Amino acid sequence: MAVEKKISHASKIVWGRFGVAVSVCAVIFSVITIFCTPSSAWSSGLVLDPAYRSWVADTFIVGPNYSTNIFWLNDETVVFDGYLEQATSKNFRTLSRSLFIWKLGDAPQPHSTTGWAGYGYCASDGVIAYSLKPAEGTNSPTREMRGIPGHEVEVPILNLQYPPTAESAGDDICRRYVDSKMLGRSWAVDVSRNFYLDLGSSTLPHSANVVLQRRDGAERKELPISFTNFSFGCAQSHQFTPAFFVWDCITISQDALRVWRDANCWPVWKVALPGGEVEKTCIPFGAWAGASTEIIPTKAGIFFTSLQVNRETYLPGNAGLYSLDNGSAKRVLPGWIEHVKVSPSGCKVAFVYAPHFMATVFARPDWALLDRSKVAVVDLCSKP
């Protein structure tokens, strides 16, 4: 049964996806390492600062190469998908996923989703939407259930006639947003859907710099942000502040690491709306560099995650959630943290939390007592 508990212990062993294939021998070695490592060594000795309020949904969400999506229905309620029972290497093919609605302070509740296709869902502004199974003889859903939970109605999925190149990035609202005028361009829209960031043609060469414009194409303003430092798919826009947050979130190459180390800065830009004033923040170079990194703009400041685990022992190493303060980074929570979503108020963050290697894969029956991947929430504004 799903129960809620506090994050009150240090992160244990975390498996990092390093972007390369892992050999069978390495996997076997990792299993041996975990079962041969004394339990006292599993703890990193770090805990989440108790000044932060936090919650963990003890619901089964884990699977091979599978991670849940997370959405905020409102500032106190999270929607995610997972399993009603423990998925193991023997039964996972017979299990189906469910959508859970989790009001913080209560246990996550499975939501009735008759006809759900098993993928394609979202939530925002009190509304949930999920795709229905495709019609016979077709591959893609064309209809969805949409509405206040418990009162959804069947409607067509909008804008399916547009190709992906007409679709924006950076939108945090639960509905696909397209603009035929932007067809063939790399662009992002803010949550108010009044402003675009235009990177230029979706085929190289791009424009020299990113351009901010109104939805109707008026008041175009070139920003001091080069397209070489910005991946349009990484643009973020949140309800808590009128702004874009942009950065380069592509896989970090050795050349990029060298640039980061030499400059001691992986830049993040805040583009204020409507004026387009630009504020630059630097993620300093440190032990967290070299693995996937995700920025998290919040009302409490900019945070980031790193998946830089110890590649020999699979202990957390330098993976976790970090805060930024006056150019310095400090780890707030160790562990494997991904799929981070910021709440509408900008204070809370929800994410998939895995304390060790076994938590990121389906469990064999004899691994059932090990911790699993969970959905967790931390209130970053709760610390004085």
C-alpha cells in the first residue's frame, strides 16, 4: 500500500546512466559490488537539511529503461505514472501502468483512466489529460480524455495536423502549442504564450544570436545569447515568474568540459519578460561536472542536478541536487535525481529519486527488500 514518508536518510548506492552501453561484465560486477558492500558503506553520511519540508511517494514506479513523467496538477498535487504492485523481472510484462494523483500529505491514489493508451498524459492548472488507445488500424492516438480529475470528457487531440517542426519548446502548460508561422524554425514559447524565443532555421546555419519576439512577430529583439550556447529544447518558462531560462543542456563533451573548467562557468540566462533584459548565472566547475546536468529555476534561486556517480563503486559520488549561492554550489540532497518539475508557485520541486543502483531497474524477487525509485517532493522555500 502506498504510504508517505519523509526523506530522512542519506542516499545510498546510485546507478548512473553514463550515455554509453554498459557491458554484461560491468553489470555483473555492479551487482556483486552491491551485495558484497557492507551496509554501513551504503550511506554517504549526508542527509537532507531538515529545514526543508519533503515528501516521498512510496509507490512502485520502476522498470527497465523506464522512468515516470511528473506533472503538477496544482501547487499541492502531483500526477505521475507507475505500478500498483512491485514490478519484477518475472512479472513486468503482465503489468500495466496506472496514473497516480498525489495530494501532498496523503497517499498517492490511482486514478481511473479507462481507455488510457499507456502513454501521452499531462496535467496543469487543475486539468488532467491522457491519450486514448489508437483506433484499430492506426498507430497514434487522435483522441484524449481532458478535464478536472473525475470529470474528464473525451475530446480530439488538437493540432495533430502540424508537424513537430511547428511545435514549440519551453511550454509548461498541458496542451501542445503550435504556430504555423514558425514552421521549420527552432523556437520556444513562454507559459503566457505571448512571447517566443527564435533560434532561427531548424537546419544549420542558425542565426548568430537568439531573438525575442512577441507572438505576432512584432518587437523582435536580438539578445546577447549566441545560438552556440543555447539548446532550444532546454528553454524553460514557469508560472512563478515572467521569464525564459535558457542554457545548453546537450551531453557534455570533453571539449565542453574543458571550456567549462577554464571559464569556471556553465552559463544559464534569465530573459525577463516583456523587456528582454538578460541576467547571466554561472554553474561553477566542480566534482559534479562531467555527467548529465539539469537546471532548476525556482523562487528560492537556481538549483541544478548532477548524475555524476562514482563509476567504480556506484555510490552516490557527486550526484544529487545542488543549490547555487554567490557563485558557489552546495549539495542539498545526494542521490540519483531526474525528471525534475517545478511547482506553479516556484517553491516545490518534484522528481524521481533513486537512492542506489537497484532502484533504477526492475527487481528480481530476491531484491524485493531493496529500496525502489520513488517520486519525491522538496519545498525549497521552506528553509529560512
